[in-house]
Amino acid sequence: MSSPSIVINIFLFKINSFENASAVNVGQNFLADWNNIDKKNQGYGQNFGDDSGFFGTRSIVDDRDGIDMPAEMGPSIVKP
């Protein structure tokens, strides 16, 4: 059983999925302390669109790094 999907329609703007630290902002916005650190290993890329899919794909990812994207997140100071 698959999990339910979220589809948001705002006039002609369609959102099918949210990833990581996603946001949809309209008008003036100030996103304080908005941080995201992400790494993706994609063997065959991304496919966007309604009723689109990959068929018969095979891929191998060899990622031997234990920590290949070290990051330290802490409070940030915004200077005007």
C-alpha cells in the first residue's frame, strides 16, 4: 500500500511533492534561520510530470564515503 500523495493547486501552479526544506512563498517574506543541508545519490536522475515514469531502469551507486558532506548547523546572525 502506498502512502497518500499531496497535490496542491494554486491557480496554474501545481505542487506534487515537497522535499527537504521546501517552501512556497508569496509576497514579501523573511525566512529567519532557514537552513538545509542535503545530499542525493541519483542513479538515473529525476522525472517530473503527470503520468510519467521510468520503465526497466537499473542503476548502481557506489558511495563509500562515511561522511562526505560534513556540516555544522548553528544559529546564524543576519546583518542588515
